[in-house]
Amino acid sequence: MTAPTLEDVQAKLDTLAKERFDESDYELFCALLHQLDKYKALADSNREALYNQDREFASHMDIQQEKVESLNRAVAYWQHECTVLYVENKRLMNQSGEGVEHGGGDGPNGIDTKCG
């Protein structure tokens, strides 16, 4: 046995309603069905809107995730650079004394006296 189509079910329901209800109740029944159809259409529309909103949110989240990952890479890069500079500065301080702490020159307070 095959499943009845929507049209078959609607026709059967309409026939039963005409048999069971008087004319005013039948009109009320039809108005009720019409209202239910409107609610179904509204629910379908809301479902579609929520689906689209979810898709947009997921897309926005992907973009934000890419930005976070980019920032993480930038932070890692600069941490590495700072570490390299710290190690180089420490090496130079050990090699030439206190002047390195104040700018890296060979004179007092780190001033470079080798001009030209």
C-alpha cells in the first residue's frame, strides 16, 4: 500500500468535515485550516531565516578564527624576535659592558662614538 498524498489527505479531511459539521462550523473549520497554513508558512519562513542566520554566524566565526590565528602567529613571531634581541643584548652586555643596556653604543650611556 502506498502512502497517501497530501492532496488525498486534504480531500478526505474536507469530505469528513462536510459530513460532520453544519455549514457555519464547516466554514469555521476551513478558516482554522487556513490559519494553520499561515502559521506553517510563518514557521517555514522562520526556519529558513534561522538557517541563514546560522550560516552567516558560522561564516563570521570562521573569519574571526582566521584573525585570531593570524594574531597568534604575529605574537609568536614577535616573541621569537624579542627572545633573539634579548639573547643578543645579553651577549653584547657580557662582551662589552654596561653601555649595551642603554642603547648598544660603545661610549657612556650606550652612545656610539664611532661616527663616520
